Amino acid sequence: MQKRQLGPNGPHVSAIGLGAMSFGGLFGPTDEGESFACLDAMLEVGIDFIDTANIYGMGVSETVLGKWLASRKPQVVIATKASFVADPVRRVDNSEAHLRAELEASLRRMGRDHVELFYIHRREAARPLEEVIGTLSRLIEEGKIGGYGLSEVAPYTLRAAHAIHPCRAVQNEYSLWTRQPELGLIQDCARLGVAFVPFSPLARGMLGDTALPQPTDGFRAANPRFTEPNFSANTQKINGFRAFCAARGWSVPATALAWVLSRGPHLIPIPGTRHAAHLRQWAQAVQITLSPEDLAEIERILPVGFAEGARYGDPQLLAIERYC
């Protein structure tokens, strides 16, 4: 597995990481044995970077990881996040008291005394950025975290935060059907030496070898891109990409990840799965080299802005910074 650096003075990690959201049951019932098999397969293919969060299953994902870490004792790099408060209504809290308490709880669940990367899951707009970065800087000084990250932020927040204390990584949605980070965020990460970590690089399951059935429940069922008429239109367009991949003997998810990797050496995508077979399939992305002709054809089939429907519905936009 190729390696890429996780931000300024950060560790070198596998070019592809593993998103652990589904270990918490957010995309259907989760099974500990299945999750362990997926994590074992992750090590087999050379992936050593795991991304989780305190709210994935309200601690379930981190608990599963903790049990697996204790039984396998692997050399892996872990990122986790905090900021969301679910009760009584969902809100964002970047206070020092909240971030410290949630980090300590995450460390207990995972059986660790530190994590290599700790994100604020969303920025709390009303709280001064200097205060938030000050908290994260102290956690670094205390050895609780190796570096801090920002999630779903705009370029101006990255620039301001990095000027206070160097940021290790920015995590935003990025894939063939979500290209907003190309409007300055990917470029600023490169200029500052910050890793850009695309989540949902496989378009929330749309970029698979077979067409995804229209979701009827959960997050995707309320997402504009998965409701009609958008869902059918998006499926039809992606079918053209499937034909492109099949003609070259490449799997669709591996090709989609190869495209993300081609966007810059500082990109470290974190596709999510709890299925070992899926992981082994998309991990083949590092074996695909897209030629200029391939990239031009992909752009013709799935041009920037091809997706119909917003990437989030209005109720899903809590604390997401917009910059276009």
C-alpha cells in the first residue's frame, strides 16, 4: 500500500484509510464478528489509518475498535471526532469542557492514552476560533492528541485556524459527485501542507459495481440526491461510468477511489464499510493508474456538477460551512 503524510509533521499512513461509521450500525444492523473480519482484512491489504467518531452508534464504533485493538494489538493510526450534542436537540459544542470530556470517553472506549488525530466534527460558529484552537493546542501539548483536524469547514476557517496553530487534516465530503472542495479547500490544504481527507468518496454507495436500490430509510432516504426524480437520473449517469470501468477490467469503487487519489498527493480518502469483501475490492485503487485520456473520459461521463439534487437536505446542514 502506498503511503501519504497525514499533515505537517504527521505520520505517514496508507494512501487509503477506513471510515468506521458503519461499525456503529448507521447503515444497518452491525455485527462485531463482521466488523472484526473487515478490520483484519484492512491490515491484510496494508491499510493502517482508521477514522471514527464518538457519535458513530453513540460509542459503538469506538467500542468495537477498542475490542479489536486489544485482541490484535496492531500498529495503526486513529482519528476520532467530537462536537455534536444530541440531547435535548442536536447542536454543536466546541467548548473545552465538552471536547475534553468526549475525548477522554473516546480514549477509554478504544483503550488508548492518545489518538494521532482529533477533529472538531463541526465548527461552532458563535465560539471564537482562537478559543477552540487553543483547546486543541493544549491537548497536543499534553500528549492526548498528535494533531487536530477540522471537518466540513470552508477555506477561510482553515486559513485562520492554521495561522493560530498548524492544522493536521481537513475532512470534507469529496467524490466524483461532490466537487465543492475544488473551489479552494483542496488548494489551500496543499499550500499549507495539510492533509485533505475525503469522506464518502464512493458517493454514499452510489459508486458501486451494481446500481444501488433506492434507500427507503435512514440518512440517505431523506437526502435530495436519493429521492426521485434525482435518484433515477443520478443512477443513469453513473451507469455510464460503470460501463467505462467494465471495459477496462476495473471495479467501479476502485476506479472512483483512484480518481480521488489522482487529485493530489495530500488526499487520503476514507471509504467506509464493515464488509471485508467490499474493502478488498476498493483497496485495489492503488493498483490503478489513470492516464490523461482516462481522466478526460471520466470527466466527459461524469462532468463536474453532474449530480442532481443537493448533497444535503436542509435538516442535514447543521454547522456545515458554505463558501459558494
